Amino acid sequence: MAGKSLALCVLGALFLLGATTSNAQIFHKKKRVNKSTSVDNNAQPDKILYDKAIVDIKHGRQEVGRLNMQTLINTYPDSEYLAKAKLAIADSYYKEGGTSNLALAISGYKDFEVFFPFLPEATFAQMQVAMAHYRQMDKPDRDRSHAIAAEEEFQTFLQKYPNDPLAPQAQQHLREVQEVLAEGEYRIGYYYYVKGDKRAAAARLLAVTNRYPLYSKSDQASANETCLGSNGFAGCCAGGSAARAGGAKTGNGKIIAESG
């Protein structure tokens, strides 16, 4: 009888020991991480939208990226990413290029300047407006609307931000734009001479020398305007060859074709 009791005690002890070990293993199991409450998933929805849109734009999915940016703007009007989203949309249109996209880029950059004039990025936005016109600048004897607009926007930049790091670049581009505009005026002066209108020719040359003193042919234009009354344009310009000579380059690398 005593032996049976001892055996039962031993079995009971072994059972308790096993149960304790199992419980210990259960309680000491590594807790699973709930991914729904991780740091990444705690990000604000506007940031998630912004980051996704940036990734899309970087990978060439411009339209999808712009759509996500616009969703952010419409859904979270008080978001800290609002200004960045507006600028990113304009940048996307600018990078995509083409007449219609550059027009939308200009509109976007100007919109940014209106709503966020005191942000540091406002200087960049103004520069990009000028650059969008600069990229579309044509030859001196073609449509000059973008060249005129580029001149105005670069001048606006230099007036508003004369000490900005981008100012030297703006000055250089302005010089290139004015070279194209001056060359166009010079060629028009020659055209008027060919048509026999010396007064109109002289007026054009005077406008060139007064408005574009850094024009590469400014001295020649001034001399031609002075002697036009006595010698005629051909006498001053050796048959107008100077008006047709050579070809300047526009800022975007296009060669200005010879007139004639």
C-alpha cells in the first residue's frame, strides 16, 4: 500500500512539473508584432499620398503622380505638404515638356507664387516660369512671343531676387534672350531698307541700340542708323550682309538660321 502511494506521488509530481514547463514556454513565447500598429503604418494619410505620388513621378508615371498630388490638395487643404504638392505638380508638367504641358507648368508655378510668396521655393518657381518660356523660344525671324515673355520673366526675377544664387543664371539667360530679340529687330530694319523705307529702317536700328546695348552687333547697328540718311543701309552694311551673316544660338541650343 505504501508503495502504491509513493508511486502515485511521483507521477503527480512529474505531471505538475510538465504542466509548469509547458505554461512557462507558452508565456515566454515571442510576441508577434502587429504590423497594423507599426511606425510606418502610423504615418499620416497626407504624407502617404505625397510619398506615393513622388515615387510615381520619379518612375515616369507623371499623370498618376499628379492625380495623387491633386487628391492630397483637395482632401487635405491644411496639410503641411500642400505647398510641396503644388510645386511637384508644376515640376511634373515642366519635366514632361511640350507646349500644353509647359503652359500648365507656367500656370502652376504662378499659382504657387500667389499662394506661397514667402516660401524659399518661390524664387525657384519664378525662375521656372522664365525657363518654360525660354525653352520655347524660337528663331529671331519667327514668333517672338515666348522670347518676349522670357525676357519679362527673367527681368522680374532679377528685380525681386537680385541676390539669389540663381541670379547669375537668370542674367545669362536674359542676355541670350535679348540677343535673339535684338537680332530680330536688326533683320526687320534690313527688311524695311530693302523695301525702300529708310525711315522705318532707321527707327528699328535706333530701337536696337537703345533697348539692347549688349547686343553683339550694337555698335554696327548704331553706326548704320547714323549713316543711313546719307549712304543708305547698303552703304553702311555692305549690302546688308551683316544682317544676314552668321547665326547666333538661342539658349536652348537651336541655331538661328540666316535670314535672306
